[in-house]
Amino acid sequence: MSHKKKYNWYKITDNIDLLNWQINKMCVVEVNDKKIVLALFDHQLFACTHKCPHAGGTMSDGFVDATGNIVCPLHRYKFKFENGRNVSGEGYFLKTYPIEHRPDGIYVGFEEKGFLNWL
């Protein structure tokens, strides 16, 4: 039985250029009472949780390496944007979020929560 994830979609911005980008091509936005990090890499936009799952480092203070992994500023743990998998070997997972570009703006998806989501 395959289970397709369902998302609630929230608008981030009308245009990517309106965001407050840092020099490391990352920014923090608040969406639906959650702080998330947006990062630009290779002309793509990615989103992840604001804090590292290891020691709570602020991910937007890190950087994106040459292979497209987000790197925590505290201990240099690296995570793949596509699935949140820790690629530097420590076994942690970073929560990532899907992004959609729509005619009226850019949206981020938060997985629907409910009693039957575990099925």
C-alpha cells in the first residue's frame, strides 16, 4: 500500500527577489508560526527547519557547500536538501519542506497532521 503525503501549502512571497537574502544565499522566514530557512543553490530554492537536529545550530548561519548540502555552522554536519539525510555520517535528519512556484508566488508545503497520517 503506497501512501502519498498530503501538504498544506502556505505562500512565502510574491517574488523571490523580495526576500531578505543574506550573503550566504539563505534567509529566514516565518510561515504558519514556524521559522524556516530558505536557501538558493544552482538556481533552485530549498526549505528546511531553522535549527539543526544535532545541537540546535541556526542553519541560516551556515552555508550551502559545492555539492548542494546545507552545512550547520556549529559542528559542520551536512544535510541533503532533497530528503534531509545527514551525509557527513552522524545519523541525524533535518526536516525539509517542498517548494512550489505558482503564478501568484512561491509556496512551502507542511505535511498534513492527523490521526490517520501514520497509515
